[in-house]
Amino acid sequence: AQSVTQLDSHVSVSEGTPVLLRCNYSSSYSPSLFWYVQHPNKGLQLLLKYTSAATLVKGINGFEAEFKKSETSFHLTKPSAHMSDAAEYFCVVSDKDGGSQGNLIFGKGTKLSVKP
Amino acid sequence: NAGVMQNPRHLVRRRGQEARLRCSPMKGHSHVYWYRQLPEEGLKFMVYLQKENIIDESGMPKERFSAEFPKEGPSILRIQQVVRGDSAAYFCASSVQGMNTEAFFGQGTRLTVV
């Protein structure tokens, strides 16, 4: 069965410093992996997704994530944090093989705080 | 093109009442998914519907919960005889095809049972 573990429930960084949000997954298939962001009282927005193409995936707002099969990781990074990045971030794995209709398995989320 | 619309945004119900949550998918999307987010938890899959069909309801509680996506109109998540443990945020998502295509989420309905 697929699962996803977000290693930190809270991460705090200073504005202008790098962001690293860690995610490990477990999957029997070739997984599809996603990062979603949820701002307070907002819906979820897709940041980026990996679907077995390039292992380094670039998303919106300067975020990127690297799929590392040997480490079963899909960590989210950004070189320089902005105040508007403060939100909750969810790492997500699709629980069915690519191309079939599956549902998304969410991690518990990482709350990112950005200090001025 | 409006996004996924959920209403109401906030819903308060007394124990034993019924809660009806509505979701209008994005235009052209025929796949709808409902997720529940409990405090301090990630989202948990509940049910996946296409028009007039339930495709996967493996995440739905066996009792009191039901969902439909009629030919016309929004998808409805119905919770009968609500209990305090049903208090959560309920999110709806829609996609053009299955979940390996991009799913767009609504802003959620926050249900509070008092």
C-alpha cells in the first residue's frame, strides 16, 4: 500500500533563506507524487507534480522537488523564502499505477513559518 | 472559468441533525472527489464519483455518510445524525479524468457540530 511521511510538522525559516520540506513515500508502483499548498482558509493549490518524466520537477512560485527513487524521497525546496510562502504544505502520492484512476494519499502536512 | 465551488463555507449543526455539503466541479470536469481533513491531520480520501456513479467509496464511513453526483447539479455529501467527531473540513476536488491528471480543490466546507 502507498503511504507518505512528512518528516517535519513545523518548519520555521527567515525570509530570504532556503526552504527544505522533507517527504518520504512508500509505493509498490511507479508513483505519481505531488506537492500541494494550503494557505489559511483557502483551498489546496497544486505546486508541482512528478509523473515519471524528469526527476527534478519545477513548480510555481520558485519551488522545486527532486524525485530520488533510491531514497524514496520527494523533498520540496526553494532557494529563498518569501513571507507569502507561509502556509501548510502537503506531500501526496497517487495510490494507483500511472494512467489509472486512483485517489490521492496525503501526508499530515508541514506548516511553514517565515520570519521577517 | 470558475474554480471548484463548495458551499456553504462554514456549517454549524447540532448533534443529530443532517449536514448537506455541496460541490460544483470546474466546468468540463466529470470526476469529483471528497476528502475530509481532521484537525492536525492530512486530508483523507472519502469517495470518488463520476456523473451518476460512485466509483470508489472505500474511504466513506459505513453509516450516516452518503454521496451523490447527479446528472444535473452539484455533488452532494450528506451526513445524517451528525456527531461531534464529524467536525472537520471537507474538501471537494474535480478533474478532467482520473486523479493522475491535475485535481483542482475547492476551498472546503468547515463543519462544526455543537
